[in-house]
Amino acid sequence: MSRVTARRTQIYLTEEQYQYLREKAGDYGSVAGAIRSLIEEKMSAPRDYQKDPFYQWATTPATSGISDLGSNHDKYIYDEEKR
């Protein structure tokens, strides 16, 4: 059985945030459990890649000037002939 290493932390919450977690604690067993579960939900949520600046840049057409780049990209990237 593998053991998960946990780190202890301390945070400051507004009264409104604290009350929200207290309400959620009933669903998760404790305030700490609510925090962990809410973080896990956020971490596992699908990412909206269309808002990612790299995605937007990568979808912008670019011209390399190399006419056979699409079919011979391995040659140009890895300096190898297609296998």
C-alpha cells in the first residue's frame, strides 16, 4: 500500500468563506475534508484550452516556406528521414 504524503498548511479566510466551508463540512466530514475535496474537484475539471494563449498562438496559421514540411516534418524536426 502506498502512503500519500500530506503537507500541513494554515490559511486566513473571510468570515463568509469560513461559513461556506462549515456548511460544506457536513457533506465532506470536516472543514479540512471540504477544502481537500473542493481542490480535487478544481484540479480534475477539464481545462478550457481555447482560452490558453499558447493554444490560440498554435492555431494561427504560419508559413515556413518549406513546401514538404507536412509530409517530412520528422526530417526537419529530428534531422532524420521518414521511417
